[in-house]
Amino acid sequence: MTGSLVVVGTGPGNADLMTPATSAVLAKATDLVGYGPYLDRIPTIRADQCRHASDNRVELDRARQALSLAASGRQVVVVSGGDPGVFAMASAVFEAVEAGEPAWRELDIRVEPGVTAMLAAAAEVGAPLGGDFCAISLSDNLKAWTTVERRLKAAAEADFVIALYNPASKARPHQLGRAFDLLRSIKAAETPVLFVRAAGTVDSKIVTTTLAGADGTTADMRTLVIVGASTTRQVGRWIYTPRSEPGVRS
């Protein structure tokens, strides 16, 4: 039997936001590999399906386990939240392939797209990503904080809307505040800032403020922070960024 490995994202948490393609892949799997809370989102599909849950921050170990199972002939699905290619397990799988067994390069490996937190958060408030935007993770577990600051500075100077992933954790309680301080030195004080916690779920909570009033202590790892561009504006209860630059004809 020829094995396979598919990396999927379950979306931001609401079962309705899991794609039909992902649901079909999950139904065919012999083994599900993933971070425990993400596996818990998936109802039992078949009694013979094996689940291999692991802790957070062991992505490469998880990827190697999944690749070994696939190499043995199993139909393996690696489960991420959101989209598997955005700060998630797809990159870890290919990193493991690059450094691992030569035979892993011949495996049938696919990635199914999902709804990432950035898109779910934007949909909660309107269309803040309607113009040019970028995504930056504030975690410095796998890169230096100086790299994070350099990228924040470049994005702010280029006037991108900035979606901030991994804004804070128990081990990193001060980094979002430091990021806001850097952004305040470049962007206008009235720049809209959105805190969207548990985006795309029934527990979602939205806080709309400005860069001047943004409090870095109010976010956690379930929060997606969006910092607007100079053109981002509020219309009623909605926030949006126009597609066109002022003074440029559409």
C-alpha cells in the first residue's frame, strides 16, 4: 500500500469554516497527527482511525512522525488550525522532508488550504485588508526579535495594513507593547487598530481602538491584531481599507 500525507487547516474554530475538501481528506485518513486542541476540533469519523496528539512547539517532531507513518503506507493527515501554510504545519513538514530521509521526497504530499485567522478576523469587522497588507508573527521562538522589529518598521514605512499573529503569550507578555511603541514612531496616532479574539467562532470578541490607545496587555495567543494603513477608515460599525490610493483614478 502506498502511503500519503496531506496537511490541512481546520479553519479558525467554527466547523462551518472548515472546507469541504479538508473534510473529505479527514474522512479518508488512517492517521491524524496534530496539536491536541486542534485534533479535539475534529469529531470521531471512523473507529479505526488513529490519533497522534502532541504538545505545542514540537512541530518538527510531529512532522517527522507523520512522514514516517506515511512512508510505512498509512494515509496520514497533519492537522493545523487556520490555514496550514500560514505560520503552521505545512512549512514544518517540508522542513522535515528537506533534512530527513531521502525516501520522504518521493511521498505523495499535498497541502489543502484553509481559512486563516487573518481572514476570519477581517471578516468580523468589514474589509480592513481591502488594500495592500502583510502578516507578521510577533513570536521570536524561531527568529530574532531584531528581525521582527526590522520587518515591522519596513511594513509601517510602506504603509501596509499589518496583521499581527502570535501577539502575546505567558512567555512573551511585553512584545505587543514594544511593537506598538515602534509603530507609533512611524504611523499616525489615529491609525485604526483592531483586536479580534477567537475570530470566526461564537466566542469572538472585537475591540476597536487607535494606535494611540492600543493596549498591548489586552491580547493573548487567540487574538489577531490588525493595524490599519493611513487610508483605513471606519464607516458606521465597519472598518475598511479602500482599494485605491487617494488621488489615483479607479
